[in-house]
Amino acid sequence: MLSAFRSALTTPDLRKKILFTLALAAAYRLGAAIPSPGVSYPNVQECIEQVQGSENASVYSLINLFSGGALLQLSIFALGIMPYITASIIVQLLTVVIPRFEQLKKEGQSGQNKLTQYTRYLTIALAVLQATGIVALADRGQLLVGCTLPVIPDSDVFRLSVIVIVMTAGTAVVMWLGEQITERGIGNGMSLLIFTSIAARIPSEGGNILTNSGGLVFAGICVFALAILASVVFVEQGQRRIPVQYAKRMVGRRMYGGTSTYLPLKVNQAGVIPVIFASSLLYLPTLISQLVGSASGGLQQFVQTYLVDQSSWVHITLYIALIIFFTYFYVGITFNPDERAEEMKKFGGFIPGIRPGRPTAEYLQFVLSRITLPGSLYLGVVAVIPNFFLGITGTGQNQNFPFGGVAVLIMVGVGLDTVKQIESQLMQRNYEGFLR
């Protein structure tokens, strides 16, 4: 991997792409530190220190993680890339429900451009809704419960509207930065921005562990983190390769086919999407109980005891069950065995020992259902690892354990994908190995 980066830096056009990506990532981190107009930055910082270790901020920890800590600071990039992720997932799910979207998906690049445009519109709409909710909670003192200082000193309608508009515009800028990285840089822009946000929090989270637990515990956590990273890389690279043989056929006076290849089915076919879905659902009861307030004393007590407390067995069991459910649900939507079997039959491909058509689809469904179970259990185990370390490390409920959960899944996945793209572009520019 290091040799690939060294070779990439010595190649002029690749070096320009890498520097362009780093420049936009730095601009994104700069915007995450600039507070929105009308927000008292000193009061925000003091409020964050006041609720340090409290469970009240854990409701927004997922969005705060994806924004690199910008949410609780109410910066111009407070929403981060979360509205775009939500919009992309919604559009992807709607391709199965709405025939028009399914037709656009089959039209190739032109249809994909249309779906991307719909995703942008939906992103702006979701950004307006999320920004309005966050600003309303901040104005009512419910974003950081327990803080006595006013986060927005002059909270008139005009000033609150300006903050909402600025946050929505910040989401549009973040979306533009991600698209520019994808087109002119290296890797997937949206994924790299999330990677940047998560990586920016690791030093502070590691410093909290070192301060609260001491050097011995910190060293043990680092060793355990390396084991987690190695395990995640191993599973993420794991795949079931189904052999596919293509029959020979004559087209005019030329012979085509007769080759053998394989259909790769990854163990973690769903990626990190099930963990995001499960986390979002677990945060909903807490958010509703906070919005209702003291009128729901019994509900709030139940939520605080069993759902907010991430170390409770009810929370962990429900979390893993939701991850398993959403893994099967998402894989069932994104991978259609009938379409794959039809494509293979159309081009003269078949699985040795399996008849083309319906038997091939049933075989693919059988294999996929078998490898999805260990993949979902793997996601569940990695996702709940931080829950067992909250008490040991002293990070508190509203802090994110930096070496597990969604963070490590995203960082490993984005890192592997970026390295593969760099290696593929290097291979396109170096034909020496093919000419020997």
C-alpha cells in the first residue's frame, strides 16, 4: 500500500488528483469549525464541556460523528453529509417501489444522472427539515440538555431563519465538494468526507481515554484496536466466488465466449447501511421523549433506562437484532438473483452443474442467504464493541469509542476502496508488467 502511494505521488496527474482531494477535505474541515451567524461560539464550547459524559447528547451522536463534531457546535457544516446519505438511501430503496425510478436505473448513464438530480433535490429538502429541527432544539435548550447558557442569544424568527438557511447552504456546499472529489480527485467524494470527519475525532477521543483511564489502559486499547482493524479488513475482503462459464458462440466469422470467470458475493454485502438504519431507529424513541418533555415521565424513564444506556443488555440485543434484520432487508433489495440469472443466460453464461434460468436464481439466493447471516452477525459484533468499553475508557455516553462501531467500518471500507482506485489508475499507466 505504501509503495502504491509513493508511486502515485511520483506520477504528475495522480499527484494533482491527490492534492486536489486533500485541499477540498481541508476546506470541509475548515467549514466544520466556523460557527453559524447568531450562534455564540464561547457558550457552545462551554455547554459541550458541561454535558461531557452525559447521556443527553447521545441522541445526536451518529450525526455528530458524520459531521466530525460540527453538529453540537452548530457550525455552517453542522449537518455534514448525513442528509445526502439519507437521500441516497431513500432514492435507492424507491427504485424497487417506483417503476419510473427502476426504468431510469436501467437506462445507463443518462438515467443515473436523472436519479442523481432527484437525490440532490431530496438532500436539500431533508437539510431544511433537519436544520429546522436542530435549530429549534438548540433554541429551546434541548440540543445539549443540562446547559444553562443560551446557545443562540438573540433568538428571533429572522435570526433562526438565517441559521437554517446557512446550514442548508452548507449541506449543498458539502454535497458539491463530494461530487468534485469524485469527478476530479481520488475515490468516492462523499465517503472520503465521512472518513475525514471520523478521522478528525480520533485524536480527541484517544486523548480522553488517555486522560481518564491512564497510559496502561490506553496502550491496551491501541493493541485491541489493531486487532479489530485487522479482523475488519479480513472480513471486508472475504467473498464467495461462484464460478461462471461462458459457452462458445459464433458471431459472423468470429468465435466469442468459451471463457470462465466468477461472480463474487461479499460476506458483508450490505456494507455499513444496516448499522446506520439500526442506530437511527434506536435514537428515535429518545428524540421523541425529549420533544414530548415531562408530559411522558414513564416513557422517558423507560427510554433512559433501557434504550439510552448503551451498556444495557436490552439496548445491545435490540441493536444486534435490528442490524440482522436490516442486513437481510438491504441485501434483498440491492441484489436480485433473478436479474443476475437472466443476465448470465442472455450472454451465454452458466454455473457448472446448475441449469440456466430459474435454477440459477434459486442457487444464487441459497448461497446469498447463507453468507448474509455471518455477515450480519459480524456487523452486529463490530457495532456493539464500543458499548462494552464506555465504562472502561470513561468516554461517557455521548462520546464515540474511536476504534469500533460505525467509525471503523466506514474508515476501513473507504480506505480499502481508495487504495484499490489508486492501484487501478497506476496499473493503467504502467504496462511494463503486461509486455514482459
